Amino acid sequence: MIETTDWKQKYRDSLLEMENEEKRWKLVEQALRRLIGRLCAAAMGVDPKLDDELVTLAAANRRNADWTELERLAEALTTAVVAVDAVSPVPTVVLPPIAPATPRRWEAAIAATGNILKRLQSLGNEDAAVQDLAARLSRAATDGDLAGILQKTAEMVQRHGGRLVQERLQAAAVLADVTTRLEEVSGYLDEVGEAALTRFADTDAVNDKVMNDVSNLTAEVQSATELRLLQTLVATRLEGVTQQVRGLRSREDQRRLEHSSRTERMQARIKDLERESQDLRTKLDSEKFGARHDPLTLVGNRKSFDERLAQIMALRSAEGTPAAMLLWDLDDFKAVNDTYGHRAGDRVLKSVATCLVSALRPDDFVARIGGEEFVVLLCGLPLEKAAGIAEELCRAVEALRFHFRGAPVQVTISCGVTDIRDDDTAGSAFDRADAALYRAKRAGKNAVVTA
């Protein structure tokens, strides 16, 4: 019963976690709606033919129209943009010495869209599609290009939100089923308790009756003057006692049969519950693993990285334990995807992840936090030793052999290394490692730089 109650609490925790994830995605949806409004405002006045479509889209966005209506309006806007681009060449504009607002708005829109794509990528869902959109975003040159990317991004957000709702409903259904089963067990125990009380009450009643008959018989024997009368009194009283005992035995036999039947039914139900609990335990473990691991490489994801980094920083603060962060990025990975396809890119990512995990200690942490970005957390090692390990990992990845379409392909990786310091936050440590990684890229790639 205690174990079942523990699982009930775990399902409640899982349901709460999905509710929190749904809230986070509400915030993403709000950011996306704000981005749509800003893009509409930025594009107004570019061409009179587009203004009506932009006004309609902005109005629908302000009233929180559903995604079906927004998708239809976005398609109409895309069609209008393509038509304008086809008939109206882009005019040459002489810009004043001061940078105009429109390029800054365009850069801000591109950056905001990129951040949303990174958030989608960190979840590990539709990874190839997110990478494709990120590649399209880097090449976007017109409002039509950006509108198409935003439309696909919105569809992904909608699909993920739908999956969260579905998982929440499934978890609620499971919890309701477990609650029903527990109520059945509780009802059985109540019935057993009531039956025991009834049996004790019946036994006490018969005992009182027998003792009363014996007391009466004793009194009658003492007052009897004739042997024949005494025999009749004794026979009558003993017959009454016998009937009481037989009645008690009959009722006890009936209760025993009913109890045995209830016990057999409940044992069968408990076996079903144990089997279902095991299935649910396996499913919950799988869901928890999926919530904290990258589905492609099976190493940690951004969420598990944030959790582990918080643990290491707390340990550093409490005990002074040294720790280091290694931030990795595959060199020229986009060329692999563009030349050989996403399946080849996925194979490279999985092989690199396996290489990192196999070369590290069991307690070291590896996570994939972006398309081709990995991070390693080393606890108990100072910066110098961590940098040495990073060099060894670089050489190990360089030694991997890949062949695509009959041709050998060289894969290398760059790394930024930093130690976790007393005054660090998660953001400051990551930014320092990211800056070191950037310098490693600028230094020629396939390199390790410390910060």
C-alpha cells in the first residue's frame, strides 16, 4: 500500500511538471504573438498592397485568434508578399548617415525568431525540421521568407502544445484509474473490518446467551426436587445451548465462505494492480528519461544540464569542490547536413556523443544543448586538468572515421573550457565558456581554449 501511494504521488508530480511545461509554452506563445505584432508594424508602408493583409493579421493577433485563423492569414500574407516581390523590384534606397530603424527591426525579428527555434531545438522534438528552419532563417532576405519561417514555427509550437495537453490528459486518466483501484482496496479492508466486528459481536452475544443459560440451569438444578424434572430441565437447557452453538457455527461458516470469495477477488485485483503499476512504472521511467535526455543521442538535454549545473554550483558553494564546464561545437557541421543530408548529420551527432561519454568517467555529465552543441561538466577537477581532458576528447573525435556516399569525411570539434567559480551564476559560467569556444573557432577550429 505504501509503494502504491508513492506512485500516486509520483504521478501527481509528473502531472504538475507537465502543467509547468504547459505554462512555459504559454509564455513562448505570447512571445511569438508579440513578434507577429512587431513584424506587422515594421512592414507597414512597404507596399500599399500589403497593408490590408498586415492590418488584418495584426488585428487577429491582438484578439488572440486561434492558430487556424492565424495560419490562414499568414498564408494570405505570404501570397501577397510573393506577388509584390514578383511585380515590384526592390527599390534602391540611399540611406542617411544615421542607421535607420528598419534594419534594426529586421535584425531584432531575426534574432527573436532564432531564439524561439533554439527553444524548440532544446526540446528535441522535430529536430531535423527545426534545423531546416534555422538554416532557412540564416538565408532569409525578404519579409516573405520570414513570414514562411514564422508560420512553420507557429505550427511546431502548436503541435508541441497539443502534445503537452494530451500527455496531461493521459496522466490525469492514469491517476484517476490508480485512485479507483486504491478505493477498491480500501473498500475491501473496510468490509473485512466490518466482518470482523460482526463476528466478534455475534460471538459475544452467543457467549452471553450460553452463560445465561448455564446460570439459569445452575439455579434450577439447585432448586429441583425430583430427578425426572431435573433431567428434563438439563436436557432443555443443553438443547438451547446446542442450538446457539450450531447457529454460531453456521453463521461463521457463511462468513468464512464470503470472506474467502472476497479475498480471492481482491487478490486477483491486487495482481492486476501490481501488473499495471509495473507497466506504469516502466512508462513513467521512460517518460522521465525522455524529459531529461536528448532523443537522438540519448545524452542529457538542456533541462538536465541546468539541473546538474545547479547541483555542481551548490556543491562548489558548500564544500569548495572544483568543477569545470566544457562547451563543444562541431566544426562545419552545416556542411555535412547540406552535402550529405540530415541522416548523415544525425549519425555524426550520435557518434560524437558516444565518443564523449565513453572517454569520460561514469559520474561526468554530457548533454546536447543545441543542434551541434554539447556540454560536459567535470566535478572534482581544476581548470588545468579539465583542459587536458578536453584536448584528449578533441583528438578522440578527430580520430572518428565517417564515410558518406563512398567518400571519407573528416569531423572535428572545438571546445571552450572554464572553471566554476565562487561568484559564478549559471549564466556567467556559460557565457565565459561560450566566449572561449568562439575564440577556438576563430583560432582555426579543432582547438581548445580556456577562459
